[in-house]
Amino acid sequence: MRRATGWVNYDLARPRLASYEAAVAKVSDNAYGLANQRARSAAGLVVRGVVLNLGLAIVKIGGGVIGNTYALIADGVESLVDVGSSLMAWVGLRVAARPPDDEHPFGHGKAESLAALGVALFVFAAAGWIAWHAVLEILEPHRGPHGGTLILLAVVIFVKIWFSRKMARASEAAGSTALEVEALHHWADALTSAAAFVGISIALIGGEGYAAADDWAALVACAIIVFNGIAMLNRAVGDVMDTAVPASLEDEVRGLAVTVPGVLAIDKCRIRKSGLNHLVDIHVRVNGDLSVREGHEIAHLVKDALMVSAPHAITDVSVHVEPVD
């Protein structure tokens, strides 16, 4: 094979290519196994969130009835709604963990994004329900809340903030939109409880004329829920619509591909998110004097190199080989 300035001598590179291929082939087949493991781990955290919301719902509704505060009852009802939305997220993550099949050749990752979309819609429904009943409570005079509910709310706020941060870290590690939306949901719950805390405090300090302060707090909480719901909806819709991934991720993928022996440059690189995973379409430039078979082997090495990189969660790669002019 003739050697030209700036070209790779493929005969010399072949031993490197063979050893490189042997090293990555052992792991590339496990790409979907790693994706399945990430999805199952995320689903497990969602289940713990379901248990937490069930417990808090019982405590908040019971405390609201005893303490005569609708803001706390509404907060508890929202926690029950959260159980339904969390179960939806759990189902989405479980479906997303399934490997590709004949009907879904690119896998089931979009189920995770659709679940996140469903959770966001659940949030809007909860806000509407709470707002409606808060208005009814404002229009109907009632006794002020009991001071003991403040202690209960303080505990709820602490637990929700702690779990929200834990889920946010997990979503960042797994690259899960459903977990990210769930983390925002738990954060919204903490803000809702904080609004109730402020409203009840005002009612207690202000006395009889301020008995409806906790109901107004419930309305404020609804505004917070809607605001967070919009953020959740935008994030979920972005995934469904294949919004571009961060430029840093594309740069890292390009950097991995260009290190493969035989690759001289990277042309196009398009990446889209599918659930917890990424699908890559990349164009690589190689020595124009290589045979079709040799170019095909390089393409396989590029695919293996990308799929073997666990941090990037890549489960499928389409490689187009182009000659360097």
C-alpha cells in the first residue's frame, strides 16, 4: 500500500487495530447490560420515593385534619398524587431498561422520557385540584390552624429537601430525565410545605382574622407547583423532540472517536438522548487509499470504542466512513 504524507499506513496499523478491537469487543456487547443496570437502579430509587410519599401523605392528611389546616391536607393529597406520578416514572424506567427488539430496533429508551412527560402533567392536575379547594376554603369561614402542625411541617420540609437532593444526584449520575423530573417534584413538595408553614404561622400570629392565611398559602404553593411543572414539561418535551445534547458531550464523543487507529479526522457528529442512553451518528475520515474492508473494520472499531465508554451511556452507533481529500 502506498504511503503518502499525512496518511496512516494501514499495514503497520493493523496489529494495533487487532489488539484494540480485542480489548473493546469484550465490553461492547455489555452496553445494553449497563443501560439495564442504570435503569433498574433509578427505578429502585423511585420506589423508595413512593414509600416516602405514602408515609408523608398519611402523616400530613392526618395532621391537617387534627390541626384544622387545609394547607396541610392539600399538601398530603398532593403527596398521594405524587405516588401515582412516581409509579408512572417507575414503569417508564422499567420499560426503558428493555433491550431492542424487532418492533423497537433502537431500544425502549423513549419510554423514560414519556414517563417524565406524564409526571409533569400530573403536577398540573394536582395544582388545579389544590387551587380549587383552597378557594372554597377561603370563601367559607373556619377556625384557625393548630400550632403543632408547624413542627410536623418542619420535619416534612427537611425530609423532602434531603430526598430531592439525593434524587437529583442520582439523576445526574444516570442521565435520567424521569429522575430529574422526580427530583424537581420532590423539591416542589418541599416548597409547598414551606408555603404552608408560612401561612399557618401567619394565621397563628395574626389570630382570628387571619384564619384563612394557610388557604392563601395553598394558592401560593399552587403557583410554585405550576412554575416547577413548566420546567419539568420543557425538560421532558426536549427529550421527546431530540433536543441537542450539551456541546461538552459531543466534544467528548469526538475525542474518543478520533483516537481510534486509522481515523484521521471527524466530520459530523450527531447525538440524541434515548431514555438513560445516547444514540450516535458519526462521520469519520480515513485514508482514501484503504479498501472497503479496511474502512469497514475501522468503522467497527469506532463503534466499539464509543459503546465501551460507560460514562457516556452509548448503546448504538452509526458510523459513516469518508475519505480524506
